[in-house]
Amino acid sequence: MDIQLKELVEKIKNEGVAAAESEAKKIITTAEEKAKQIIQNAKSEAEQYKLKAEQEIEKQEVAGRDALKQAARDTLIGLEQQIIKLFEAVISETVEKTLTADFTKKLIMEMALAWAEKGEEGIKIVLSSKDAKELESGLISQLSKRFKEGIEIVPSPKFSKGFRIGGSDGALYNFTAEGIAEVLAETLSPSLATILREAISS
């Protein structure tokens, strides 16, 4: 009886241990599979985060490069505009210095005589207040015989150098310092801008 009981207990024990070991193996296998899956998921997520981080860094680098390029372009455009303004100021100053009273009188005489030869009978000359005082009598004495309708000389406080001149049709041509400088600047500035752009890009 005792032997049978002992064998039964031993059998139950062995079966229990075997069952426990089997269950333990299942649990371990399941745990290992879950661990592998977790690791795999973690690796996948880490790879995704890495990829996103690299993409974000690349975006920031591209944005930074674009911002730098734009800043460089803005700087060059600003520099170009400053040079053109300086160029226009130099033109204006040069024209101002060139249009002395004597040179102004010479220009007026040449234009007026050319018009007289074409049959113009009257002429109007607008001068700065200062030049009008200095040149009026000389111009009238030299040109009055050439124009039947006479010569009208008008002083103007609106400009300091140069003149406006017109015939009997009433149209006045602008040869003031400001007018000449503006025409020269408009003609030469685009060429200067092109030269500057070519120099900057080379």
C-alpha cells in the first residue's frame, strides 16, 4: 500500500514537474517571441525616428541654404542699387559742373541759330534766375535779328543750371541739369546694372 502510494505520489510529482516544465517552456518561448517582437518594433520605430530626424535635418539645411542664398541675393541687389544711385549722383554733379553760364549760352546759341535756319520765327528761353540776369542781354542782342517774332527770356526759380527752350508751337525742350542728368541716368543705368550683374555672377 505504501509502495503504491509512494509510486502514485512520485508519478503525480513527475507529471506535475513535466507539466510545469512544459508550461514554463511555453511561457519562455512566448516571452522570447514577444521580446523579439518588441525589439523588432523598437528597431523599426527607431529607424523611422532616425529617418524623420534625417529628413527634418535635411529640410532645415535646405531651408538654411535657401535663406542664405536669398540673403546673399538681397545684399547684392541692395549693393547694385546703391552703386547705381551713386552713379546717378555722379552724373548729376558732373552735369551741374559742366553747365556753366558760358557753356549754357553756347548751347542756346547753337540751338537757336539752327531753328532760325529752319524758319522758326520766335523763340522762348527759360533760364535759372541767376543765368537769366547774366545772359539775357547778350542773347537778345545776338539773336533778336534772327527771329521776327522776337525772343522771350523767362527766369525760373525751379532749377539752378541749364535751360528750357522752345519755338512758336509752345513746346519746351528740357536741357536743365536735372533733365539732362535724368536722361543720361536712364540711358546708362540699365547698362551699368547689366555690367554689375555680370561682375557679381562671374
